[in-house]
Amino acid sequence: MRSYLAKSLFLLLLALPAHAVEPLQLYGAEALYAVERKGKSIGQYRLSFQSQAKGGFDVDVAMQLQISVLGLFHYDYRYRAREQWESGRLAAMQVYIDDDGDTREYRFNRRADGLYRLNNNAGDERLGDNLLTSNHWHPLLMKQTQLLNTLTGNVSQLKVELQGEDELQVGERTVSARRYRLGGDLENTLSWYDERGRWLGMEFSARDGSRIRVRLQSSTEMNTREES
């Protein structure tokens, strides 16, 4: 019965408009993910959520990666983003990336006719309207045909396919998860969500062809439920 109710809730969630999504109910104030390459830890990915006035909320995203090979090669990667949501839509976002010393920034802002990427020297570019981001936390991402790719600043096309169900280890718990292939421009990216639409992790190919795995370790909401 519990499983049936959870599945019914997830289906209802998919049918609701984006403004009905409450990330603090899914994750609590924070969710922490481990990042692995070839079975070894290389960093972490952190989501932080904060409520704002009139039903809005902010999402802060931080990822830090460090890869060393035999002491001869060392690679550092830093990623930060802040999403600002108002009335169920992405209102603004700032992204900062330090790719082993190569830095870049993206800024986005909503206007009356849609979401724009702000360009310093060239004209601002309209990207679309109800775009979700590649930060993956949003439970309706798997219903989209495109997303705002925060690593490139561009819109990526999707062709999402449900591939099956897996059992994932989240902390000390085993959680049932739906496995999706994002397809389209992100053909090699897999993403997992639980029955409530909470993001459990992803897997994608690095530039050297190795697979990078992001796994949920804990969230404030899950910890609170376990303690109650």
C-alpha cells in the first residue's frame, strides 16, 4: 500500500504545473551527493534550498572535483550556481565554473517574453520560457524535451527514455529508483529518481571516456524522517 501511494503521488506530481513543486518537501534544506570515477571518490555535489517571499525559493549548487593519476597529473574542477525561482519559473541564475584554471561565467534573467542569457559584449539571447536546468534536482525534468545546460550556457535537446528500475544505496537505506536516459544532446547521461521525484544521482561520460557517477548520500528531509 505504501508503495502504491508513493507511485500515485509521483504521477500526480508530474501532472501538476511547475509552480506546485516544493523542493524543500523533497530534499529539506540540503542534499549531499558523492562523485565517483572508476569506483573512487573524486569530490562532492551539494544542493541547498532556501524559501523566499511569495512562494519563491533559491537553489544553491556547488560541486568540487579533484583527480590525480600516479602523482603525475592533477585536475581540479569547481562549479557554483544559484537558481532563483519565482511563481514556479526560473527567474534568474548565475553560474561560475573553474575548469582547472579555465574560468567562465554565465548569467540568465527572466523578462516578460522569456528567459535570456546575458552577454557582455554581444546582444542578450532569448533561450526559451519554461526551461529547467541541468542541475537535475527538479522532479519534472524527465518530462522535458529540452533543458538549460548550465555547463555550456546553451539549450540542450532531450529525448528522455525510461529504461527500468534499480535498487540504489542511499546512506544506510536501499531505495527503489527509476533509471532514465536523457538522450538527445545528452545521449550518454543516465539519471535516477525515486517514486517521489527526488533526484538520486546520475552517470555521464567524462572527456577521457571514463564514467562519472553522482550518488545521493543524504538529505535533510530523509534524515528528519528517519529520526521521527
